[in-house]
Amino acid sequence: MSSQPKEPETSRDFVKQSSLYQEFLAEREEILRHKWLESERLGYDIGFERALLDWIRKHRDGWRAHRRALLQQQQQQQAQAAPRLAAGVPVEAAQKQ
């Protein structure tokens, strides 16, 4: 017998689709990549905490700035494509322009 009510699937889906959660996952992936690279370089497992602190100190600001620039570029491309799509211009034709 479980006393905890089950969380509805929709609220879990909402969390997984939120931009904050997506940013967390992307940052975590970069930290794990940094952990792997540094561990390979040093010849032993440096652990997540050390990798996290090292990545924050050395790479976080640059990574976030690069990611923000990419997201802005994607948003601008979507904004430019929206009027064409509303006018019925095929996506392929819009990309060639």
C-alpha cells in the first residue's frame, strides 16, 4: 500500500518539456562530457563534484553565451519563417530565399 498519490502523467510531461529542465539537461551533459575528458587526460576518475566545479569555473559563462546566441538565432529563423508558412509558401522554397 502506497500512501503517496501518483503524479499525473501530464505534469511530468510538462516538467520534461519546460525550457528550464531542458537547460538543466544540456548543462549536465556538458559537465559529464568535461568529467570524461578530464578523467581521460589525468588517467583516473575525477568525480562529478570536481568536474562540476572545474567546468563552472572554466567553461560555464562561455557555454551559456554560446547557447543563448544559438537559441536567439533559432528564434529569429522561426520568426522569419512564420509569415511565409502562414502565406502558404512551402518550407523548401522559404529556405532557398
